[in-house]
Amino acid sequence: MQDTNALVQMAPGAKPPAVDGDGTAAQVVPRTLNARQKAAIVVRLLLNEGADIPLEDLPDDLQEKLTHQLGEMGLVDRVTLDSVAQEFGDALDNIGLSFPHGLAGALDAINGKIAPATAARLRKVAGVRQIGDPWQRLREIPAEDLAAMAQAESTEVAAVILSKLETAKAAKLLGLLPGPVARRITYAVAKTTNVTPEAVERIGWSLAAQLDQRPAQAFTDGPGARVGAILNQSASTTRDGLLTALDEEDSEFASVVRQSIFTFSHISSRIVARDVPAILREVDQPVLMTALAGAAADDDKISVEFLLSSMSSRMADNIREEIAERGRVKQSEAEDAMTQIVGAIRDMVDEGTISLIETDNDDEEN
């Protein structure tokens, strides 16, 4: 009797099980459900199992419909539950490939694989109809760009930006702002208590739209870094002459270029001694010997001594003996060998194997 009463109290439309002539319950048949009811059962089942379902990624209207349906389901018998779960499992097994939802999801999936100009145009078309979290995209842009945004927006909006960032990135952002601006924004965070999630989302989409409106950049590196990379591979006489000319034309740009230049003479000041053995393993022995034996400028000789002092004393003594026996090296051969060593160091820096010591010395001679 209690079992029958429990079944009667199931979701609207539920009926008690049929009873055979001998008084035993007949086999229970799964209820007929529509797609929305099945979805509600699956969501409830997954939540009960502790699954983290990103329901917030669904469009707002679907979130509302799903919530209403969850409130209308009541009790569901085990036979119906097993039937829906089996149907859901079969549907998953039959999935061969899953595509992102909507234009915004497609753009995120192929980010970096299509032309920046095409991606920017498509994002602009998507506009506020994009789904997902706009702040996720904003968290991925450099702190320098976020700092520029924060200064262009009101203090309250900047406070929301600061609040939505990870702690480390928020700290870096504050460090990039002028002192008075950073203090105003920090104080404004205290006033964000009553900001609604809808307002935060609107701010996020507005800022993301600003990213879409920015013209696509043809070059990922700044002009100073590009010129510096070229001069890294140039002969010292060419490099010195061009830097002198840049000083006369645009001293500020010349300073930026100098900061981007890394040559053999910078090894002693910008390489950590413990990284030297790893660097030497990436350089052929004849190349190393030619560079060390051909160093003529004072700064280059300092780098030679730095390299020798950062290796084992036995290896350093053997190299010094070979240098003495080799005699004079042509300048062109020495510069080519030094360029190869610098290239190996640059490759290791790009790969993240080693890091260069940062310097703020704008008057550094190259």
C-alpha cells in the first residue's frame, strides 16, 4: 500500500502500476517523456553524482526553461530513470564529434588558426550575442593592455576589472598604473559589493567589444624588438653605425632598440652562470672555440672569461690551451661564431629553457 501511494505522488501524470489478476504487480513501463523532461532528469542525475555541469554556458532562455522543468518534475520511478539514463548513455556512445556552440565558441576553438583580421570581423558580427564568459577572454590579454583599458574607463569599471582578475595579474596591473590612479581604483573596489552579476557581465561584453574594434596588428612584436632582432644578426660595425644614426634621428626609439639587442658582449651581464653548461651543450665545439679565440673587443673578452669561469676548471684550462695554440682568428669567422652562440641562446630563451637577466641600462654600449 505504501509503495502504491509513493508512485501516486510522482510527477504530474504519473499513474500507479497495474495489478494482475493474482494480485501481483505487473511489469512497470517507463513513462513517456518529452525532451525537456528527459533533460531535467539527466541534469538532476548528474548533479546528484557531483558532476560539474557548466549550465551557465547555455543561453539564458534555456537556463530558465530547464530551471522551471526541474521544479515541475516531482518524483520519478526507477524504471523511468533507468530508461532515460540508458537513452542518454546510448546517445553519448553514438557521438563521433562535438562542435562548439555558436559563432563565439567556434572562434574560441580556432583562435590563432585563422587570420587576425577575419577573427576580429567575425567577433564584431557576433557582438553581444556571444555566449560564455567574456571575462575569460579578457583575462588572457596582457596586463599592459588591461592597464590601458582601466585608465580609459571610469574608476568604478576599473575596479570591476581589478576584481575579476587573478590575484597575481591584478597586482601586476596595479603596478603598471600611475600611483594616484591605482589608489583610486583600489579604493573603488570597496564599493563593488552591490554590483549585480548582470552588470559585471555587461561590462565584460563591453570591454570585449573594444578588443574587437581594435585594428588587427600585422606584427606581434613591437618595432623596437623587430629592429633589435635584426641587429642581433648584424655585424658589429653595421650594428654600431645604425645605432649611432638612430640616436641622432630618434634617441627614444634607439633606446628601445638597445634594450632589445642581445649580443655576445651581453653574455656576462645577462646570463646566469648556472645556465652556461646548458648553453654550451647547444653549441658545436669548433664554433665555441672560434668565438672564444676570436674575441677582440673588451666587452667580448669579458664574456669569454665569464663563460670560462662558469664551467669546470679542467674544461676551462683545456679551452685556454687550445685558444693559445690556435693563434689569430679572422674577425669575420669570430663574428659568425659569436652570432651562432647568440642564436642558440635566443632559441633557448624562446623555448623557456633559460631566462635573460633584465636590464634597465639605456646607455649600454653595444
